[in-house]
Amino acid sequence: MPSLLSRDDPATWRVLHENGQSPFLLLCDHAGNQLPKRLGSLGLPDHELKRHIAWDIGVAGTARFMAETLDAFTILQTYSRLVIDCNRPSVAEDSITLLSEHTVIPGNQSLSQAEREARVDEIFVPYHARIKFEIDRREAAQMPMVLIALHSFTPVYKGVSRPWHIGMLYNRDNRVAKPMMEHLRKDGDLVVGDNEPYSVSDESDYTVPVHGERRGLLHVEIEVRQDLIADEAGQKLWADRLCHTLKCVWADLA
């Protein structure tokens, strides 16, 4: 029997447009804020589990609109990043965080090795195995691919306001990020971050380095400010904007 997830817990991931024909693969590492029943509330009040510390607010809805518009394979990770962060190497110190922004996570303190391994084995590993399976399948079928890692960021972090509306993140390869920034800046009404408000590295990230860079795939990590996609109208607006930009960039790259 599983040592973490019970039969009553939801699956680790949910796929939309499984047979989508778009070259774009939409990956959402922090789409959900579910907690396994065996972990209770991690010792946190409900309002903390609705904050950005628990998930990427608005990204699941945005991804759903994009999946529909693009006919794109999309995978939404179910569980809160407070259980385990699926965009961190599982050996990273903050893979299972003890403190998120200013909030102590009681249920993550003093975990045994077995408890840590259960989170890796039952959430992190299956999620990334499903991504690998899809990439392998498409490579075997000689289908073109562009990996799009979708995230959102809070407008204020540790008391500091963030001016960017959206950011394009990359590590060694900016073949998608650079033209996306150029297209978005043409509108003239956006502050577009170049590796802001975060940047990608082998130490701090997993999805782009492992599924994108190591496999030589075109890729980009997109960060949208959460207040812009907090409701359905904003999610639809930004999904349309991103879909248009991705189509333009792909037309130039293909």
C-alpha cells in the first residue's frame, strides 16, 4: 500500500488534450494546492493554503484556455508545492520547504527519510515520468515539440513590489524566450522580464533543465503576475495573448 497517498486522494496529475496535435506541451508544476489526506493541513490554516505559497494562482485556468485554443497536450500537477516542489531537484534543500516567504510549515519540520522519500516517490516521480513518457512518445512519432513551463508570481514578495507583468525565463537556451520577449514588448503596454522575477538554473529548477535542455527541446518558462490572472476574465485574456505570441514565434522557428 502507498505510504502517503490513499485511495481517496486525487491522482498526482491531470492531462488535458492528451492527443493534442499542437507542437506545444504545456507543463504546470504548481497548478494545484491539494494536500494528501494523511498530511492533514500541514499544520496551516485554510487561508495560508489559498495563498501563493501553496500554488501558482491562476495558472491552471490560464493553461486550460491555452490548451483549448492551441489543441495542446497539457499536464496539471495536483498537489501543493508545500508537499513537494515539482520544479526543484528532489535532493534540493527547498524541495520540501520548511519556510515559505514568512510562513513556517509545521507539517514539514523534522521529517524522517522515509517520509521525504514517500513524497518524492508518490508525487514528484510519477508527475515527471508522465512528462517523460509524452516526450518519448512524440519523439518516436517524430512530432515537433516546444516545451512551455507555465508559472505565476505574486505582485509583492517579502514586501517588495514587482513591476513586471510577465517574465520569460531560460538558462542556456533563449531560442524561444528571446523572440517571445520581443513580440510581447511590441504591444508597448507591458513590462516584460528577461529572467525576471526569477531565473532558471540546474540547482534551483528541474523541469526546464531536465525535460527541455537535456533533451535539446525548444522551451521557455513563462511567469505571469498573479493579479492579472486571478479570475477567469484575466486568464482568458492572457491565454489569448500568449497563444498569439507562441504562434508567431513558432512560425518563425519552424
